[in-house]
Amino acid sequence: MTSRHINPQRRALLRGVGVSAAGFGLGAPAFAAPARDDPWARAQGIIDAFRKPLAFPKRDFNITAYGAAPCDTVTVEGFLAHHEPGQLTTPAPNARDCYAAIAAAIAACSQAGGGRVLIPAGNWLVKGPIVLKSNVNVHLARGAHVYFSNDPEDFAKYGDYDCGAKGKLVISRWQSNDCLNYSPMVYAYGQTNIALTGEDWTSILDGQGGVPQANGDTWWDWKGKRKGARQHEAQTAVNPLNPATIRAVAPGLSDAQVALMEGKDDKWRTDEAYLPTLSEAGVPAAKRVFGRGHYLRPCMVEFIGCTDVLLQGYQLNGSPFWQHHPVNCSRLAIRKVHMNSLGPNSDGFDPEACNTVLVEHCTFNSGDDCIAIKAGKNLDTQFGPTQNVVIQHCVMNSGHGGVTLGSEMSGGIQHVYAQDIEFRNSHWATDPLNIAIRLKTNMNRGGFLRHFYVRNVLMPNGVNLKPQFYTPLPGSPIQPKSVSAGAGAVITFDCDYAPRADNVRTRPPVVEHVHISNVKVGNVATRDGPRSCYQAVLLLGPVAFDYNGDTPAEVLPIRDVTITDCDFGTPVNAAQPIYTYNVKNVVLTNVTIAGKVVNTTLQA
């Protein structure tokens, strides 16, 4: 592997050395912590940290001055969601590639000391990543539609790291593990004072995740569940490029460690499992090389180690993978963004190991979680927790979870505040929101969630009325098809999330100090009468049976939770509207379920 333009932070990451927030100049949050007994004052302090807007020199760099030209579009058959066929627009075959022009405009803007790179109204084909630099605002005018190439090859051409046959790649994180991989469509690394903005929701960034290439493949096919001769080209299939034993890249492992990491079959050799296995084995990021020949889809927008970041005023469609993924960023605001991507793993906004984040006035229509707060996975926790996050004045429609924490949270999550949220669930009859307030972790993810506060939530159309039962490990005290952790509850804390996905289960999670109030859940009309959800609350604490470490570990219950002044409507599961396992001191005060007021303390 050869490299160019490597800064010290990149060298450190590629050596596998932990880079702290201070290493990127990401200091303490720019607000004073209030008294411990006033959490919403702390939340207001986070909001106040964003009152002064980012400033950019008032000069424009129009991409047409650097050779960009708009294109015509054609209509093709593709996929509107994973395996849901439909018609989509895409650049016509003779469209000009605007990658070089946009890169030149950003370079000129940066060299001049900053400003605004303007993408005018029109359709623009970009066959490569838009890479932001400090003091640059990339702005989409009203009516600007950027179509990123749907050919993975175009995102293995321009990275800083020449990895030979696997392409020129970038430092990335895929499902919270560090690696070298295809570039995201919009990318920044170690930059300060950057912005990606639009005029309104006619300013569109389009990842074309469901638009077929010449060979018929789409980005979304890499998720798996495909048929035919190319079904092996997926993140879920054993990849022959991955070695037959983890010891080939980590020769110092003991027999017991190898047995634990590899498990009882070769599933660990699929790309989606091989990367976290490399983390467990302590293999440095420089040797976690994916790209060509592998099937890890890049995020649409990914910023790593950046400070003072603004995302505002555009629509995002057709993301190959997660829509927005800031990692180790400080002072980041996302406002008035319409996240509209229904592909597999199309999480809307996934801040990871970030400090001081504001999410407001956004709308989510997602193929996975609307918001999913992350904090590293396996041993990739060098950036620490995600903390000091405020989510407010947002609308959430389709998605697996609305406000979600995890599942990748090995570094911990703390001081998260969500208020004045509408889980509108407009598509409740055809594509419902599965869960409104969701935590997911397990014995592999571990980590902690503490100081999570939610208030003033409206849910006019409830959540998914149908259960989605999870599959516990064989022999677990949890019986199969007995716990609907995947869908149906308004509030779900799932500490046994997808336990079969991980061979190493040695890190019990800690969940404590959670306070939820003033949640109002409406009913929808069904043939059985008005219903709001399958269950009101599901609290599945850590399952000690799953632990497979070689030394004993303390497995703590979910504890110190309050749910106050809430009305959950009428659940379908009238016999068991609340499910609990391994919980302590969960206090319900003035909680209404099916018209009956509940005041109780739950222990299980």
C-alpha cells in the first residue's frame, strides 16, 4: 500500500494508535455544564453552543467555471427500496462527468482562504467523491440535483491510499469498525469549518443506490438476499479473499482466541463479519483493506475528525448505506435536511463518537433507523463516547427505529436529549415505523448508555402493530418467538440484540439513568378496533447466558429508569402490554395504557 498527503492523524490511525479527541483539536464542549439535577439546562447549553453560525468568506466558486455541465436524464427500471421495483431517473448515457470540475472548484476555494462552492440548478453527474476542505461550504442551489455514479469503481479511484488491486481507498468506518474502503460520496477528514448546504428540498444529493449498473447490479444488492449466479457478491457471503484462518493476519493469537473469534463455521469470513473479527484480533487499520473484490457499501456522507460542521437544507436520496455518518466530530449541526432513502441499512443520521451535536427540523423516511447514535464496535473505541447530543423538532415516518441508540456503542453513549419530536408514522398501513424510542446492544457491543432524556413526543399513528420476534441463542432462558424486540413497542430497550451475529460475547452492556416523559401515542383504525402498537414498553436487559468470556463478569440489569405522564394508546397485546427481563427500579408514574392509569415500580 502506498499513500500520499498523509497527515499525522491519519498515520496514527493507520498504525492502530488511538487518536483522542484532543488529537484532532476537539476539546471540551463549548458550554458550561449546569447543576447535575437540571438535565434540560445542560441540553439548552448544547443548543446555545450553535447560536453563532459558521462563517465563510463571501465569494462563490461556480462549478461551471471549472468545466461542469448539466446533463439530461432518462427513466429506467430500478428499485425504490430494497427489492421494491419502480422507475427512477438517472443521467443520460452521454452525460458529462463533473467530478474533476467540482474538485477543482473546491481546491480553488480552499486556496483562496475559503468561500462557497456553488452547484447551480440542473442535473449533474459526479463520478467520484465530493471531498470537503476547511472553510469551504459546498452549496446546492434550488433545483440542483447531484447524481453520484452508481458504479463502485468510481469510488476506488481517488482515495489517498493506493492499495494496489483493491483501489485507491480512504480511511473509513464501516458499521463502527475502522478500515480502508471505497470513498463515501461526500467525504472529509480532519477538516475545520465545513458545510454541505442546500436552498431547499429541491436541492438533492442522489446516491442512486437502487439504479442498476450495466450488469444489472445495484449498490443495494451487496446487502445480500439476492438470487442467481452473482449471489456470492454480497457482504453476507463468504469471501475467498478473506483468509481461511484469522491467524493468517494475527499470528500471535492463542488457540482459544482463534476458536472464539472464528466460531463453529466460516460465517466469520463474510466481509460484514471479517472486519469486526480483525478488530477483535487487534489487527491495525492499515491491514484492514477492503475496496475492490469486497462488498462493504460506503456511506453517503461521512466526515471523520472534523470540527465545526454544518449540514443543512437539502434532500438526500438513494444512499448505498448509512446516509450521514460523522465520526469523532465536534460541534456538528444538521438542520432542515430531508433524509429520504429506503434502501437496506439506510439509517438517516448516525453520529459516532461525536461531542456536541444538534439535530433539528429534519424529516426522516428511512430504510433502517432514522437516527442511530453510535460509539465504536469491538476494540475500535479510541475516540471515546458519543455525548452531548440534542435532537429536537424533527418528524419521523418510516424506519426501524426513530431515536435509536446503538447497536454499535462499545465506547459508550451519554448525555443525549430528545424533545418536541413527532413520530408521525405517515405510512403506518404500508411501511410503518417499527419502534419510536430504541436502544439496541448485546454482549459483543457492550458499552454504556446513561443520562438519556426524552420529553414531549407526539405519535398520532402509533408504531408497527405487528410483532417482530427475535431469535435468542440456543439454550437461552429467553424462549424463541416470545419477545418482540424487533418491532411493535413504543419504547424498546434491547440488550440482547441479534446475539447470533457475533462470536465474541465478552462485554456486558450497562444501561442506566433514562428518563422519558410526556409521550402521547394515538390509535389507528383496525378491524379489531383502535390500536396504537403491539406493546407499550419492552425492556430486555442483558442475558447473562450469552456471555462467553473466560473470566466472570458482572451482568447488570437495566436500572434507574422513569417513564412519566405518558399515554400509550391501546396496544394489540392487551395481555402483556409491558415486557421486562433483568430490570431494576423502573418507575412508571401516571402512565396510561388502554385507558387505565398505571403507577408502579418494575423489577424483573
